[in-house]
Amino acid sequence: MLVPILQVAAGFVLLAMGAEGLVRGAASLALRLGVSSLVVGLTIVAFGTSSPELIVSVRAALAGNEGIAVGNVVGSNIFNIGVILAIAALLCPIVFDKGLARRETPVMLGVALLVPALALLGGHVAATEADPAHWVVGRWAGLACVVLGVAYTLYAYRMARRGGPVAIAQYEADVGGGETAAQARRRPVWLDISFVIAGTLVLVIGSRLLVDGATVLARTFGVSELVIGLTIVSAGTSLPELATSVVAALRKEPDICVGNVIGSNIYNVLFIMGAAALASPLSFEAAVMFRDVPAMLVMSVLCVVVLWTGSRITRWEGAALLAVFLAYMALLITQARGAGA
């Protein structure tokens, strides 16, 4: 009993440390590159915090568990909006760069629509006595996703580049912690890059420790495998995004928080599903196509609405997003119990 408790405690500590290092390093890199924090959140931070999803999805695809690979991407995108963005807003109403957010959210929605579109193009395999009906995302679709991911990264950097004075003012007003832009620039650039890399690695290790420890504790207290899978394991790969977004919100760096969620959802489909499909063509059950993918699209639309109706995400909007996520989880559990019966 003591070991899993220590694992959970150590996991939380490492998540906090990793998030702090990643946010500080990312903000300093934004200053050096002369771009907004939202751009760094959309790219460097989003890709770094999505690394657990990448590892899990590619390994699942190579092991023949393609449904897990697709479910991880879809489930993480739902969790990112319904939990991460919601909790960050509940802790501290998020004021963000409205112009950039409005430009990037349609991209996020369009990328989400790629999932059912590629599945429809890949084809539907009818059910047999041995296998249920399923949809397929092939290698060519995976390659197209990765190419689009590279193109989007270049686009995000070029379109959102800002002048030096804007970047300096944002750094000193937000996460500088009393440090001036001149002081930050005197640091070796490799130190900021090390903060980003080390922060990401610590986040991955912390999330793994927390998930493993929490799973053992849940089993000890008689929690079913179903509930463990739907909650602890499915949310585990999104813990880096959660920790980073919460720290960013509390450190008054809302653009990194918003950019992390939007960018992670874009990269989850383009890079993670794409890489998994390149490793092995993805086959997933019809239930994912008709229940979970629509839930992801609904959450994406709600995110677009929230970010387009003002320049801040209020606590009420955060509570509404969380309520929709909890309703989705209730549906999942109810259907799983019905299937088990």
C-alpha cells in the first residue's frame, strides 16, 4: 500500500516541477524568437506535452491494439477541452490573444473532422462472427497527416511572428517573475532549451508514476477494471497537458494554456494518429466512430464557441465544459455496464 501512495505523491511532485520548467523555458524561447507565447504553446509546448500520447499510440499500433491508438487520440482531445481547459478556467479566468485564438480554433476543428473523413475514405469492414464491424485509417492517410502536421507548424510560426517590443512586454508582464527581457536574453539559449526538454521528460515520468500508483490503489479498493480504464488510464497520457495548463494559468501565462490545448488537439490527430497509422494501419470499432468521434467534434465546437465569444474564458464557461465532459463519461459508463450485463 505504501509504494503506490509514494508513486502517486512523487507523480504529483514531478508533474508540478516538469510543468514549471516547461512553461518557463517555453516563455523564454518565445521572447528570443520574437513570437507570442500562444505560438510556443501551439507548437513546442503542445508537442512536448503530447509525447505520452505519441508513445502510447505508436506502441499500441505496433502491438496490434489499433483501437487503443485511435481511442487514445480521440479521448485525449475530449479530455483536453472538457477537463484541462475547464479546470484552468475554474482556477483562474483565462484572458487570451483573441485574434490568434480565432485563427487557430477553426484549424483545430478542421483537424478533428479529419478523423471521420479519413475513416470514411479508409473504408468500413462489416462484422463477422470473429470480428465486430470496424473502420480503417490506412498508412497513406497517416503520411498525409504527418505532412499536414509539419506544414501547420511552419504556418503557425510564420503567421504569428511578432515584433520584438510586443514579445518583450508580454514576457515581462506575464511569467518573467521579476526578470527583465534583457536578463532573460543573457542566459545561454541552451539553458532555455534544456528547461523545455527536461520539463517534458519529467512530465512524462511523473504521469507514468501517477497512473501506475493510482491504478494499484484503485484495484486495492475494489474499483473495477472498466472504471480504471475509463478514468485513470485514459486521462493519464493527458496529465502533462493538465499540469502545464494549470501552471500556465496560475503563472498568468494564459496564451500558453490555451495554445497548449489547441495545439495538443491538432498534433494528436496530425502527428500522433498519423505516426500510429504509419506504424500500422489503424482499425477501430464502429462504436468509436458513432459515439466517441461525435463527442470529440461536439467538444471542439464548444471550444470554438467559447474562444470566439470574447477574449476570456470565464469560470462559468469552464464549468459548462466540465459538465459536458462528465455527461460523456456517464454515457460511457452506462453503455459499458449495459454491454457487460
